[in-house]
Amino acid sequence: MQETRHQFRETLKELERQVLGGIDLVIAQLDRSLESISYQDVELAAMVVADDDRIDGRYLEVHQGILSLLARQAPVAGDLRIVAALLHVIRCVERMGDQCVNIAKLVPLSGYEAPKDKDILEAIERMGQLARSQVSQAKEALASRNVELAQDLARQDSEINRLNREIFKRAVDVGDNLDVREWAMFMILVARCLERVGDNTVDIAEQVVFVVTGLFRELADASTPPGAAAQPA
């Protein structure tokens, strides 16, 4: 019996390592998708789209591994919370990978020599930096079970949300040049993708809090009223 539990714990640790590695794959994809936007690099964008299979494969690997683990064991208490959290986090990883692909697919649509607006591009680059930082911090919070790091992600996410609104307003007021206006509309979609990446890191942070405390709570951000009650799980 003791040997069986040891094997279970080792398998669970390996599944968590695979999830953390999946977050690393997202960071690499995000870097390349942002670079393809900044330099209008259609070939790099195509690589991002092609490499999404790696993240999808990681999702399937972890998902099937957890189902297999549950079929052999009946985890309880802290172990059960980790299993539930990993299932949720790997889904967030897959979704963030999809957002990177969505960004990359917009690059060829705007053309090889697309006109650009400096203010919008700077805001997109800043959003990208913040999103990357949040993904990295979400990984660290999960790996170290750090509730403070997890809770801080909600604060950071409010800045991404603000920039998203700024980009939309600037795109609406960008001027009468039709080519620039078309490019600006594409950048609204890019900003939305980055905003969704940020949201997924907050989802991961909520799972960290759940694993550590046993309570599920929606972390407060700019759209959440203070004092929201925690939900026991």
C-alpha cells in the first residue's frame, strides 16, 4: 500500500512538471507571436501556428495522464486539490497557446508592409511585456505554492485591461487613412488576445490559492467588487 502511494505521488509530481513545462511552451510562443507583430514577420508567425501542436499535445498528455491516475487511485484532501487544479491549469495553457496562434494569424492579414501607428504599437508591446510577465509569475506561483504571488497577478491584470481599452480608443480615433485604420482594427484583435492571456494567468492564480487554502475565490481585479466571498471547495 505504501509503495502504491509513493508511485502515485511520483506520478502526480511528474504531471505537474509537465504542466509547468507547458507554461514554458506558452512563453516561447508568446515571445514569437509578439515579435512577428512588431516586425511584420509572416514566416515567424507561420512557425507559431505550426508549433501549436506541441501545446495541444502537452494538453492531451497531461489530461490523459490525470484520467489514468484517477482510474488507479482515489486521491483525497490535498492530493485531490492538486489533481483538480492541474486539470484546470493545463486547460488554461492550451487556451493561451490558442491566443498566441490567433495573434500570429493576424500578421499575414495585415500585409508585409502594413502602415503602423506608433502609439498603438507601443501599447501592444507593453501589453505583451505584461502578459509575458504574468505567465512567468503564474508558473512561479504554482511551482512554489506562493499565494502572495498568485494574488498579485490580479493587480497586474488590471493594467493589461486598461491598455486594452486604450488601444481600442486609439484605433477608433486613428485617422482617415484606410490602410492604417485596417491595421488598427487588427491590433484591437491582438490586444484582445493578450487580454485573454492575462485572464488565464489569473485563472491559474486562483487554482494556486485553491491548492494551498482549500478555498476557491475569484481574485479581485478592476471589475470585481471588494469583499467578494470565498467559495469552499
